[in-house]
Amino acid sequence: MPIKVIDLTLPLQRIDFLVPDLVPFGYVTFLGAREGVGKTTLLTGLAWQMTRPDGRGEFLRRPVPSGPVIYLNTDAADGQSRPVRYWLEQHRATFPDGDLGGVQVLESTGAGLTPDELGELLNMAREMGTRCVIVDSFMSTFPGIDGNKLDQAMRPMLALRDFAAQTGAAVIVTDHLPKRGAGEKEGDRGIMGSTGKSAQARAVHLLTRVDPDTVGGRDVLRWEVRKASFARSGYALGVEVTRTEDDEGRAVAVRLEPCDLPDEDAQDTRTGRAVTAVMAHLQASGGAAVPHAELVALAIERGNLRERAAREAVRQALGRMWDCLEEVKEAKRGAPKAYRLKAASDTHCHTATNSLEAVQDDVLFVAGSDCHKSATATKADGEDAEVLGTW
């Protein structure tokens, strides 16, 4: 039976971070954005900072350690990884003390990765002593699965989770955001597909572009900390992308700096705190119906909001969880609205975060249509990891 008993008397190990409060070691971190926003720009910037001498690397003014990086590029594979190399060159022009030898750029020559190929990547990461693995992106690395179906999305997610646990590396996976609907803000619904993906990740960040008209024409990105299991979440920070051009107008260097967001865009606000509280309350409901009035009252209390603003915060929270909630009517006069986790989605909206949290030391990933037919892999020193099965 694939269950491990946790000894609560043992001391908990300290959680170390690659990027303080943003990217933990030994776990999966998601960075979601629409195409062309700047995921590759930021992640190549982080990778380059890790190639600099000890004590000199920094990302968004946060110190990062040096160490080997694997950058798996499947989103724009052209045989040369031109987009990745282009941005690495831009970052090198700004910080010339880095070393290109510190980043191993890989491309998949087939249609994404098979479980066997992920096992080969695991062995490579061990041999290199890799501290960070960037997978760009989830959709193109695992194209054979339906990302909207929990049982299919969970297979590669469990593989990535255990990959991070076995290597101790920070595994950063990029993903895409769905197109926004009418009345929605970019990123309201989170990363595309089953919420089982975000349930298995320990950190989920969303990247969107700030309207240039609100920031004086500058190129500013909004980095929202949507989830951070071991750090603060529910806030956003600004990232300014500054390019240096040559006499012919070609970009030759790039710099990333944290900056202030426009007041109406910043999420470290009362509304942001209210939205986070409402989402957490719904996820902790255990499938019980939660009255809309109760959610509004919670938003008023946690966000110190007036009723109108609290109702807007509840609307935002419901929009972000739209794919795992159902609306029901209470058996009261007027049949007021209530919301509960869908029975079919209960696992990935709530239970998955709890019951699948513990890392099984000897399991690389769980495969099979019911996510319970396991394929084990040894992780003893000097032994290759054997990966069997299909996504």
C-alpha cells in the first residue's frame, strides 16, 4: 500500500530557498503567464545569477546561491534554443562575471518527455549536483496528457514533485494562463488546466504585464505570489525590465529590477488579503456548502472592507476557483446562494494538498489510470533511476 507513516517525533528539516520567500529547494514551483509576457526573460535571469561567483548572485534584489542549472526548453525548441540563448547573452552583458558553463540547456528532440527520459534527466541532475531545474513549459513537456483532467495531470506532477525531493533542487515549471473572460483580470483563474497541478506545487506565481500607460511607458511585469506554502502569499511585486540598445536599436543587455506597482494593481492590500482568506476558507470547507453571506462577512473581517468591496473580493475569489466549485441553493427563505467543492474536483481542490503532501522516499512517480499503480525507482548513490510506465 503506497502510504508512509509520518513520525511526528522527528524534528522537521528547515526549508531552504533558492530565492528567499519565492522559490524553495526540494519542491516544485510554478510560474504561469500568457505567451510572450516574459517568463523566459525572468528565468534565464535567475539561471544566469546562479552562475556568478558565490555571494554575488541576486534575483530581484534577493540573494541567490551559485550552482549548476538545467534549463529544459520544450516550449520553443528550434534545435538551437535560440530564445533561451538570446536572453542568457543579454544577462551576461549586464553581469559579465557569470559563466555560461554553469547552465546546461537541453531540448527535447521528440514530442515532449517520456517517463524514461525524465529518469535520464534525474540521473543527469544528480551527477551535476544541479541546484535548479527549469522546465519550460509544462504543456510542451507533457503534450500527451489532457491537463484539464486530474488523473492525467497528476502523473507528471507527482513525477516532478518526487524529482525535486530526490535531487533537493528547486524545480521551476512554467505554465500558461487561460484567456481572460469578460469582466476578469488577467490571471484571475490561475494556471491553465486542473488545479491538481497547483495543489502539488509548493509555490505558484503568476506573471502579467502592467499597462504601460499606468507606469510611464516602462516595461513592468506584475509578479503575483498566488501560493507559497512556506512563506507569505497573497501579494504582488513589480519587476521592471530595462533593455540597453546599440546604435542600430538592437537590444544588447537587459536588467531586472523590482519596482512599485500602480496603486490599483498592487495586491498586498486589504482586498488581496480578503481574497486569500475567502479562498482558504472554501478549500478548508471539506465539501460543505458555504453561504455567500458567510464569505462576504469573512472578507469584511479579514480585509477590513466595506460590504461593496467585500462582495467584489468574494467575486474575485470565486472566479479564481471557478473550475472546482459549484453553486447551490440553501434551504432558506429566498434560497440564498452557497458554494461547495465539486465532488469530482474535491481531490485536487482540497484533499490532494493534504493527503499527497508527504514525499515517499522510494517512489519516483505514480503512474496508471487511477494514480495508484506505482513504478518505483531506487535512489541509492551510483545507481540509475529506473522509470517505467507512461503518462
